[in-house]
Amino acid sequence: MTTREHALYCRAIDLWGKSAQFCQAMEECGELISALNKHLRHGNNRANLVDEMVDVTIMIEQVRMMIGCTDDDFEEAKRLKLIEFNDAVTLLEGKG
């Protein structure tokens, strides 16, 4: 995240508080779920999906700040999850 984004997230957390921002993160996740469901049923809602993904990403960045999750923490957890994901895909492909 950029310095400007970090400063904005700090302002938002200070303004509304951690509890409200955790709740907002849950709300944004729910909106993404709804957009994904609409996409499966009706298709052709790329713009809405992108918008909801951005909203969730913004909130994830704030949650990371609120719980003290550094970039290194996040990237290491992601690296491990990607290994697990690769192993599962490989197994299901019959190559494992």
C-alpha cells in the first residue's frame, strides 16, 4: 500500500473506530458474495465485480493494519497457502 493509502486508512480507523471498520469489512465481503452470485446467475456484471473486489481489497488492507499484519507476514502466509493450493490442484490433475 502506498503512504497516501496508509494515511487515509489511519484516518478512517481513527474516525470510525476498529469495530466499525471490521463490520464494514464484513459488509463489503457480503456485497462481493452477492455480486459473484449475480454473475453466476446472469453474467455480464464485470464492472460490479471489479468494484466489489476493490472495496474488499481496501477493507482487507485496513484489517491488516488493525491486526498488525505486516507485508512480510501477509506474503509469507500467502506463499504457504499457494503451496497448499498448488498441491491440491496437482493432486486433482492426477499428477501428484
